Amino acid sequence: MKELTLKTNVKVYAPEELDAETLHLIAEAKQAASTSYAPYSNFHVGAAVMLDDGTIIKGSNQENAAYPSGLCAERTALFYAHAQHPQTPIRKIAIAACQNEKFTHLPVTPCGACRQVMAEYAGKNKATMQVILYGTESIYIIDDARELLPLTFEL
């Protein structure tokens, strides 16, 4: 028998430790949360994707009474980015969540479906996709989205 050890490296930052580009992408994700349609959970999530050419595309979670017909903010932004710019690698994604008009203290992590989509797009483009998770107390940065989903499903 062999044993595999899976490891995810997460860097934890305070806002003042981040560069201007990362802070801008976080601000875009926070703004995107305001476009969320979340009448059932009242949990508003925004995502901002930065493409390799600097283009920023935003998405927010969209709920539906016919649960689970809604879609997460991450996949809304990622699918739109790829549909409109299929040949441009996705360099970064920032995610911010709020409830009761306050952003979460700790970062909110993506669901499994969103992790799979991020990992697949990163693999498709043969590039890393940095994941930035915003919280008011700390910001988590994962340098490669594929680290969030070890043993990713691949064809």
C-alpha cells in the first residue's frame, strides 16, 4: 500500500499587505456582490475574474425558487469569461461574500462545483489561476486553483 499526502498552501494577508492589482480585483468582487439575486438565503456573493490581458469580468450568485436552479458567483463569472474570451487564460479570481449588508469576517470558500470549474479552466489553459478569498479580518490567497481540489476529475 502507498499513501498520498495532499496539501493546500494558503497565504493569509491583511489588506495593507496586498498590491494595488489584488486590492482592485477584491473591490470589483465586493461590488459584484451588490448585483446578487439572493432572496432565499440573503447570502450575497460576488466574484471578479481577471484575464491574462487585464480584462475584468464580474459575476454574482443568482438564486431561483426552483432550487438548485441558481448559480454561484464564481461560475457565473467564469462561464461568462470563457464564453466571451475562450482563448484568453484566466489569471485570477477574487471572491467576496456578505450577509445582512456586512462582508464576512473570514473568507468564504468556493463550493465543490466551483472548484472543479476553476481547476478545469486552469488546466485547459495550462496556467495557474490565483484564487483570492476576501474577509474583513483576513484575505486568503491560493496561488493555483487546482490546489483547492486535489485529485481533480479530468478526462
